[in-house]
Amino acid sequence: MWTQWEPLRPQTPFTAFALRETLDGGQAFRWAYLESENCWQGTWSNHLAQLRLAPDQTLQYRAPSPNQSTDAQALQDYLLLDFDWAARTDQLPWRSDSHLKIAIDAFPGLRLLNQPFAEALLCFMCSATKQIPQIKIMCDNLANSLGDELLPGGPHALPSWNQIAQASEDALRKLGLGFRAKNIKKTADLIAQKPGTLDAIESLPYDDAQAHLLEFPGVGSKIADCALLFGARKYEAFPVDTWILKVLEKRYGLHGWSKPQLEQFGRVHLGPHAGFAQQFLFAHERALR
DNA sequence: AGGCAGGTGGCCA
DNA sequence: TGGCCACCTGCC
């Protein structure tokens, strides 16, 4: 039912710790660790894959067989295996920012995924005032109820926005989306009315892309920046959530700053990879909870 | 039992 | 602009 384990060759190697934090640290909500198989299983687009580190630390993957387009190329795109993450990390301003250095040292090997833009937007619309386990349940409900089946009797893909548009707001509420259902339904209708909208937004420069995302109901600067950072490789996006808010207040002394001011501070102080730095700060602060 | 959680949008000064 | 609050739901 599954292919043999095949090796992947990341430019920057993974550790078990980095793999966990990257797949299940809050940037994606579609990965789960299978204790029985000692591997991670996840979905994106219509891909289903399992990942593990071999005893010699080689990253390996396998996919359902046959008839699966999930191959090394698909993994390479999603995991950004060609990226030199070590070099990107080194480019962050840790030399002049001791707190950032602490966060980076605490999460060696952390990197960003390249999720499908539509899925990142959907998952983060679900994330409003929810904790990670609850967000995962909402995404799972959406997938199982509205998305394509990826393996007979097995996991489903997240639904496309068109598939969501077919559902009623009430049906979405029954999936546990709560007040997010109305916004997600409205956004789905807007996207379904204008095919290609998301592709167009994704191809815009960061500022323009964010401005367009903000037109969707239920999408503010935080959710927009998450979608752009995790789903469109806009690394200057700097999502300010409650954790980052704490970091900026406590560690950077920015008490009383408004949200837009904090967002601006992050982009200016942390530079063109502010969002990547944000992921370290986020992981570090959350670990202290 | 009441408060709160990876936010957003509306309303009011 | 800045502050306050409702909004679903589940978990502590």
C-alpha cells in the first residue's frame, strides 16, 4: 500500500527535533506523529506522505502506491529542500540582537515550509483565538467532510475554496468552526466568484498581497501575514500574535506600542527575513509556557 | 463556574 | 487612533 522509504537530500540537514518543530510547531496543522510507524504523516494539496529520519539521520519519505503524484519533487517543493536554511539563519540580525540569538540557539534547524497558499489561508482563518490542537481538529473536520479522499478509508485533503463554497455556513458551523464559519463561507464565495484570485494575490509583492488579503472578511494583518509567510514565501511578513506580542513587550521593552507599530518594528528591525526570525521567537516563547 | 485561547470588526470618544 | 467588546466552542 505504501512505497519503499526513499531518501531525500536537503541542502540543510534535519534533526528529529527540527523536523518536529517544523512540521508540528504551529506553522502547519496537517501533520501527526504515528507512534506505531515512528514517522510523521501529513497532507498538502492532494499529496499524502510519511517522513522519518533513518538511524543515520537521513531524511526519508514514502507515499501511498500506486497512482500517487507524491514524489521527491513534490517533497522538495513543500519542504524547500534546496534552500540553504543555515545561511538564511545566519543572515538574521542575531549578532546585534541577543534575544534573537537565544531563540535561534534554542531551535537549531528550524525552517519554514512552503504550503499551498489556499491551504495556509484556510488554516489560519481557523486559528483565530484557538490553540493548536483545536485548530488541527477544525482542519481535520474540514478535510474529512469536504476534501478529497487521498487513500481509501484514509486521510482526506483539505478542501479547496471552491469545495468550501459548496457548503453552507451552517454546515461549516457543524464542523466546529464557530464564529469563523461565517467569514470562511463569505471568503469562499468571494474566491469562487473570481477564479484565479488567490494565484494573482500570491504573485504580488508583499504589501500589495497583504492589502488584497485584508479585503476578505475575517482576515486581518495577523492571518494575512501567516498565509503569506507560510504559504507564499513572503519572508518579510511578520505576524504579530499574542506570543510575539509578549516577546516584543517583555524582551524588547516595547510596552504600549500599537499593533501596526509592532508589525513595522519587526519588519524594520529583523529585516527581509523578519518572518523567519518570528518563527524562532515564537517557538522559543511558546516553549517557556 | 468562569475565564481564556496563535484575531477580527464594529462602535464610540 | 485607541479602547472595549461580541463572537463559537472546548478545555482547564
